[in-house]
Amino acid sequence: MTKKTWLTGMASLVIVSGVLAGCSGNGNTVNTNTDPGGSPSASTPAANGEKVKLKMWGGVPPESGPQAVIDAWNKENPNIQVEYVRYVNDDEGNLKLDTAMMTGQDVDLFVNYTISHTAKRVESGLALDLSGFADYNIEEKMGTDSASWKIGGKFYGVPTTKSPFFVALNKDALDAAGLEVPKDWTWNELREYATKLKSGDGYGFIQHTEPYVDPIDSVLSQEGYTKADGTSNLDHPLVKTWLETLNGMMTADKSTPPLGEQLTSKMPVEQEFLSGNVPMLNIGAWLLRSSNNFTDFPRDFKIAFAPVPRLTENAADYTTRGGLGDYISINAKSKNQAAAWEFLKWYADGGMAPMASGGRLPASKDADQATALDNLLGDKADTYDLDSLMYVMFDNEVPTYVRSLPQEVMDMRAQEYEKYFLGTQSADATIAKMMERHNEYLKQNK
């Protein structure tokens, strides 16, 4: 599905949501199991002897943790049974989820993976305002990073996982090249590593296209996407640094795949890393879902971990993508909101431990992290460099950000920088076009 098709579809859905909202109120208050004052009832349908069936939609394959979580809950809670429905976390999959909710299909809980998608669902009246539930303090449980998931000062979901991003490294290849596992480095240093590690016509570094832009978001999330006068800050000097650094790796160094090759070949980047073809991979903790799977991804090397590098030379100014993720919302149109809330609290406070096998560590202070770590590593602990794993997962104290740009701005920005990486537009022209389009967006959305 193209971006244009997807955006057209979303526009249609927004119209549909407006019609639905007009028929059913604002869609953002608890509509069942409430007391006469409209607050969530302390009792669930199960407490009243009724049997409830919930459907939870998420993007993780069921065999990578979700089914084990659901089975554990269902065994202990015969009156509230949960079914897991997998959707693929891409444009088409997110559209499928939104359509299901807007057309009244059974969705009681759903996992959001970006703030931009969450914000659209809140605007469409699909995500329940959780402030009506007074028996669970999200910020106290999840820590101060949880505040980045607030929309309009409210929680419309619970951020349930720690979401570290990192560079996975083939430790055997590093050792052979005499290179250390970095704990603090820049993109220029990663570029040097990639050149030293590439072999023949192979590449030294690889990544999905989605985190391409993380380096500039690490800067602008702190310094602002707009300037003091309200205009776009996409001409920040480090934006050009990022463009030219990554492009230099693609063209001059030939140490990372050109964007055109990556798009046309639909390059399976995780497989390229786990097969030993490429020794460095920029990714998040979900890598462990595949790296623990020796049936589909057999490997004979140890994996080490390094923080995502920074653009700036000043480490004190650095922030990295991460924080909390897997933001689980309750459908504002669900007839079983109280039961969904009971499940969500249990899930967040440790019921989700089996999800660690796919790299998803629970964020709640009340979760058993030792159990989660056991699930994370399984019987493959000796195939990882544990010191570096513990560092990026638990000990790296670099501040984190959660990408919060509106989806329209992210799409616009990507359309322009892709032209640069495809060789059809200069860096200066790319920055000028991003500025022009972002400023137009800002004018239209004052």
C-alpha cells in the first residue's frame, strides 16, 4: 500500500468516525459498568457472575509471548476470557485496526506503538480516557517517562514496556577486527566501524528505514521542532549533518545499503544481521524475538549491544529514542470496559512477563524483572554478551524521547529526505523543501 493510498483511506475513516461520533456521543466516556454518576464501577461483570469475552489486538505474533500471557490469564480467570488478535504494525495493519473499531467489530483492548497513531485514535473517539479509573496510578507505577504518552494532559492508555533502542553487534566480527563494544559513541565513529567491518561487497551496517530519522529527532525533540518565532526548525545544522553522514555511508563508503536497493529488494534486515552477513544493526529490543529463534534464524556468533550513537560531540546534550512503549488502550466503544481494565492492570504489573521473550520488558515498578529477564534470554543466555546487554537495557542513563510528531509531518519529511537518499534532490534543496512544507503545515494547524 502506498502512502497516498493509506492517507486517502485515513481521510475517509476520519469522516466515518465523525458520523459515528455524532450517533454515539463523544465516545470517550465509560459507557458500561458505571455508577449513576458516570464513573467506572468498582465491580466488573465477572464479579456479578457474568462471563465476559475480551478481544485484545496487538502487533506481536502470538507465539512470541502474547499467547502465553493470555493463556495464563484465562487459566486463572474463567469469568473473563481474553482472545488475542494479531495485526501487523504497518500502515495497512493500523488501518485494519482503526476500521474494526470504527465499524463496531469486537475490539476491547489494543496496543498503540506510536503517539501519532494514538493521537489520531483519541481524536476519533476510539481510545478511552482512563482518568475515570482511580485505582491505579500510571505515573507512580511506570515512572516519569510515562508522562510523554499523555495527550492533552490525560492517559488514554498504559505504557507497559521499556523500549530501548540499540545497535546490535556481531561480537565475533568485532573481536576479529580488534574493535571494542562502544558504550558512548558518535555517528562518525559508527561510520568508521562500518567501514572497518564491511567485507568485500558486503555492508558493515544496516537498519530498517523507520529509524533513519531518529538522529535528528534526538536533537529536535529537545531543542524544538519549531523556533522561537514559530517557524520550522528543520534547517537545524545537525539535520544536514545527518543527511550527509548517512548518504556518505551509502555512496562514498558503501558500508550501508543505498535506500533504493533497500526499498526495491525489501531487504530483510534482521535476517541479514542474524545470518552473519552484516555485523551491525540499528534496531530495538524486539530483535530478541528473532535472535532467540534458532530454528528460523540459526547463528554461530555472540551478539553484543551498544547505545544508538549521537550526532553531537557533546554527550551532555544527547538523548536517545526509547522510554516506554506498547501503549495499551481500551476501546471507548467497548461494552466491557471494566473487565478490560482489570486485565490491563494485571498485564502491566507483571502478567506480561512472557512478552520478554520477544524483547519486551515490563515497565511497572511492581513487575518481577528477574522473571522477565529469564524470559528474555531463555536458554540462549550464552549467545549474548551479557555485560553490554545489561548496560543498554538497564544501566544506560542517557535521557530518552518518544517520537511525538504528527503523522502528517513525519510523512512529509520522509517524502523529502527519501528524494535526497535516492539521488534526485540535493541536501540543501531537501532541507528547503522540508522547511517549506513544515511551515505550511504549521500555518494550517495554528
